[in-house]
Amino acid sequence: MTIQRARSNDAKAQRTEDLLRAAEELALELGGVRHVTLAPVTERAGLHRTAVRRYFANKEDLLLELAERGWRQWSEAIDHALDGRSGLGPRKVAGVLTEALASLPVFLDTLTLVTLSLEGDVPIDRARRYKTNSYIQHDRIVRALTDASTLTTEQITTLVPAAASLAATFWQIAHPSPSLVELYEQEPAWGHVAYNFTPKLTLLVESTALGLVQTLPGESDHLTIR
């Protein structure tokens, strides 16, 4: 049954959320956001095919909104993981970042597309809104991790985008296309980097965190490796 057109601000916000949730579900079912198109998203959300244009100008706008939503989800996941914790060393901080990222596959998938195309395929005002809101969440993550850890703000500010970049890249590698899966089955030596996403990401983010403690030392660093 098609839902009636939203009239109130609350109803419009709910329609937007319904569309984003539908896009996330389809991305997971179809094997990535690259396979998501507007018509199935609109149908999954229970709206008329033309209704999506009232909320998102095009597919790129929708996917950029998914990435923006992902930054908020990442920040919320980190807040949840840090609840009541303090004095975390670089290994623990890396673990918090990695576990939160690994729980957000659609976010990781969209992060790659943001840099490659999405930001450049939308009007400047839309790109500005994405940048503004993603940086708000970035800064919240930095403050939360700084308050809960022995690392400095400079160290955390460097670590957060590094963790996101590593996760986005390795997510793509760890989720190859069907043809690449077949190729790796034929040539196992080529596919060794394509699997074990979370353990490999944890190792790389931990190594980055430990290195930052050494190369960007703060006055109060105790070099606590935990």
C-alpha cells in the first residue's frame, strides 16, 4: 500500500528515515551501495515512485545522505563503547574505533564513494552540508576519545580519519565481486588480503595509534600500551 504524501515536518522526517533505512537494507541485500537505485528504495519504503524526488534530488544525494548518517552512527557507537571508561591507551582506543566501524558496513561502503565521486556529483550547497555535518560528528568523536584516553587531541585527530580511510579501503578489498571471488578461488595467493577484515583492520589501526604516540608525543603521555 502506498503511503500518503507527508504534510508535517515530523512526517517528512519519518519519510526520509524510511527511505534511508530502505536504502541500507537494499545495499546489504544486493552486495553494496553501488547496486542501489531510487525506484527499489522508494518501493521498499512504501512510497510512490515519484515521491523520492521530494526528499533526494538523485541517487548521489541519497548515498551522500547515507554517508552523513553513517558518521552520526559511528559517533553514537563510540559514545556507547566509551560509556564510563577512562584512561584508555592506544590499543584500547584503536579497538573502540575498529569495532564501531566494523558494525557499520553501509557506512564503510559509502565512504569510498564519497571521495571518488559523490561529493563532486552534487551541487556545492549539498556538498557543504555533508562536510559540515560529517565534521561535527568527527569533532564529537575526537572529544569523546580524548576525554576517555591517555592520547592527546592531536593524536586522536590524526587517528580518526586514518582509521576511517583504512576501514573504507579494506572493506572494499574484503568484499570482492563475484568474479573476483571466483578468481581468488582459482588463485588463493591473490586473495589472501581479501578476507579477515576486522582482525587486519584492528592490527593496522593499533599500529597507527602506537606510532602516533611515539611520533606525536604529548606532555602527559605515559606511553601506556594497553
